[in-house]
Amino acid sequence: MNPAADARAHPRVRRCVSVAAAIVALAVGGCATSTASGGPSVAAARAATRPSAAGAALEREVVELVNRHRGARGLPALRVDERIGRQARSHSVAMAAGAVPPGHAGFDDRSDTLRRLMSCRRSAENVAFNRGYRNAASEAMRGWLGSPGHRTNIEGPYDATGVGVASNARGEVYFTQIFVGACASPTRAPSNR
């Protein structure tokens, strides 16, 4: 039995691939602009614009795994945009620090910020955390692909992404991946003139 593949192998440790969205994927589409309030998690995590070396490696690995999955399904690869990555990283840092619970708290603010920075866009977010896995990025991806909502985000109509990874002293690794895509052009009804 592979203990890394079976969370029941060590109930004490209970390797949480609590794909922390509590199996909730949040996708928000639309082109409306609004103001972001920032919130305490963003303010506390603003300094976290650069990942650690280990965090950067995990972020790259998540993007590679997602793009490999998309490619196998005939979907275009997502390009990495550091503006998106900063938003994702700030959220992961806030979760790792306990400033916000694991999940999508503040997603509307992150989405609004990205809409201002990147113009008219649609966005979605996947969040995960785990502990005790040798390959934390693969485990997060495995959890996401096992959840219909997360899989929909991974395979969705997006062209850019950013990933943020942060860990804490308890060895918990928090992942946030934000997906961004251009909004469809408004369609006008044909004129009778």
C-alpha cells in the first residue's frame, strides 16, 4: 500500500488533501468593473509578492501539470501572468498565516483587482491545501481533477493563469490558482436600416 496515495493509511496525520475549497470551485464571469476593498488578508499579504524558491518551484509545477492536462484534451496552454500570480500568492499567504480560512474568501476582491489591471476579463479560482505529501503540487492537481467544479475551471475558456503557493510551520502547503480569460465581445442585434 502506498501511504502517500491513501489518506487512510495514517489517520493521525490525515494527509489533508482537503482540496480546500471544500470541494467548492468558484467561477465568476462578467465584465463589470468594481472597486476592491482590499480586506485584511490582502493587506497582511501584500509583502508576499515573491515566492520562496520552493514555492516558486511548486507554482511552476502546478502550471506545467495544468497545461499538460489541457494539452491532452486539445485545449491551448495557459500563459503565466505575474499580476495574476501576485493575487493568488497573497491569498495563499493569508491562508497559510491563518488570516483567512482555506477557501475562496475575498475572491470577488481579487477578481475585481484583476479586472482593473487587465481590462474586461472573466475569472475562476481553485484553492487547495495539503500536508505530508512528498509531491504537494501533484496531490493538489489530483484533488482538483477529482472535483467537477475544479476540473471545469482547469478546462475552462481561459488564456492566462497565476499560481500562488505558501506554507506554514505546521507543514501545510496552500495553493491558489486563478484563471483569467477575455470576455466575449458584446453582440448587437442586426439593424433594420
